[in-house]
Amino acid sequence: MKLFFTVIMLFSAFAQSNATVTIKGILIDSATNKVESFATVQIANKNTPNTPIKIGTTDINGKFNEKINGYGNFIATVSMIGKTTITKEFSITATDNIIDLGTLYIFLLMIE
């Protein structure tokens, strides 16, 4: 019986470590209030922010929907040529299936 519970616990821990979580949001231009299509979305572990674990783009409607595995603290970086870069920190726990970053507003890059 003890072996049975040990096997169940090991299987449960393995299944949790490989769970898939969806990170989603929408990108809006702050000046025009229109969606921003084809912006780059990168997701990285907070401890290694310059090493993305997932890279994607916003779709024609400004939405992004990326799937990642694992739990912990992460950073989403959204960038587009001629616009400011957005960084958003978030955490994933064992009970999360979807992390909605909501509406992100991107600004025109002002060069002086």
C-alpha cells in the first residue's frame, strides 16, 4: 500500500511539472486605441529574462495566446518597431490554467 501511494505521488509531481499554461492578452496602440498586429511577444523566466522560453506574435486582432510549461515567476515582453517595449511580470502556480495579462497599451517611441 505504501508503494502504491509513493507511485501515485511521483506521477502527480511529474504531471504537475509538465502542465501547460496559456498566457494571453491584447495589444492596443495608446494614441489611436486600435489593435497592434504582429508585435513580438517573448516570455522568459524572471531569473533569466534575456533567454526567452517562448516567442510569438500578436495576431491580426492584436491578441496573443502562448502556451508554456512550468510554474514560477515569468516576464512577458512585448515589442514593436517604433514603439516602447512593454514588460509585464506574472507568476504561475499549480492551480493556474490561464494567465490573462489583459489589455496592454503600447506607446510611440519618442526620440529626442
